[in-house]
Amino acid sequence: MTRTEGEIATNTDPTGSWSLVVPLKPLARAKSRLGRAVGAERPRLALAFAQDTVSAALSCPAVRDVVVVTDDPVAGAALAALGARTVADVPAAGLNAALEHGVRSARADRPDAAVAALNADLPALRPSELARVLDFAAAFPRTFLADAQGIGTTFLSAASGVELRPFFGGPSRARHLASGAVEVPPAGLDSVRRDVDTGEDLRVALALGAGHRTTALCAPAAGRACG
């Protein structure tokens, strides 16, 4: 199944409420666990995941803009072409520091912006499901959504005037709960929870309906096998 909803990214929307921050490692290092399943296609798939994620996010009416934190020039250019704003990972101190840097960048022009961190590896992301997550998040100072395994986190939000306080990495669901963030009820949000780290994850994302960039790389006609 190929996703058709939200395939064309919009430009930044001044009527949207949310600024999203998407962190992305340099492609040469991204998605290392996926290499067992896809081999040399891993960097290209990491970029395709990010492109499909950002495209879907920018197609969500509640999203004003997307800030991508990355030091990869190829990825930065590709995601900027979709309408995202890219900033370098100036702290160079890991995922959570990169997210905090992205939030500062997002709030530089809009100090009162509501912000949310979103994983870059959600190739099946549907704008309608992201909109439901953001609608729930708008009612609380901080919220998060657990990943498909219920261990990690794919989304973390902070309302206007509230610090993000990210605790991503490993069993981050427990840490975000302990930090006081409210958990978004997971029912019906499979596309926002399905991050991709392994071949099996990728098979599930493709079954959900991945974006066209991911699907194209995995198409049998292209001579590539994914998962």
C-alpha cells in the first residue's frame, strides 16, 4: 500500500499553530541497525524516511513550520527543498541537545511558539493522525507519544512558554512519564508511532502505507529489496 495523503508538502503556513523540530544524523551514520536488512541503501533510505516525514508534517494544517537539525549538507538541501528550515547541530552533544537547539531556533522569531519534537524516521506518517496528536497536545503543557513498541518516544510537545525537556534515547517513554509529560493515547495513531530501526519495522511501515520516496527505494521494479 502506498500512501497518497499529504504527498505534496506545503510551504510554511502562517495560520498553523505548531513548530516541529526534526533531528537527523549525518546520513553516513543514520539508521545503522537497518544496514543488516538493506545494506548499501541505508543512507538513501534514511534520507527518504526524513523526506516522507517532513513532507507529511508540512501537509498538516496545524503545523506552521518544520525546523530540521542536521549537519548533513545533502539531507539539509533535500529537506529545505520541501519547505523545512534547516539548522546545523551546533551543540554537537547528542540528540536531546540537538532538539533543544532546534527549539531555540524555532522560537527565535516566535518566542511564544508551541513546539514539538518529531522523529525523522516515520515514513508512513499521515497528516491526519499527526493533526490528532497535536490537537490532544494543545490541551497540556507537555505531552508525548510512545513508539510502536511502547518503549521509546516518537513525539514530544511543549506549549507556549514551556520548555521541551527532552529525554529521548532508549526507554524514553518511562523518562517522559516521570518528567510529568502527559502520554497521548496511542489508539489509531499507528503512522505516528511507527519509527523504523530494523527490517521488520520497515516492512510494517510499508504495509501501513509509506511515502512515495521510501516506497520507490523499496520497489521490486527498482531491483531493491527492503526488509
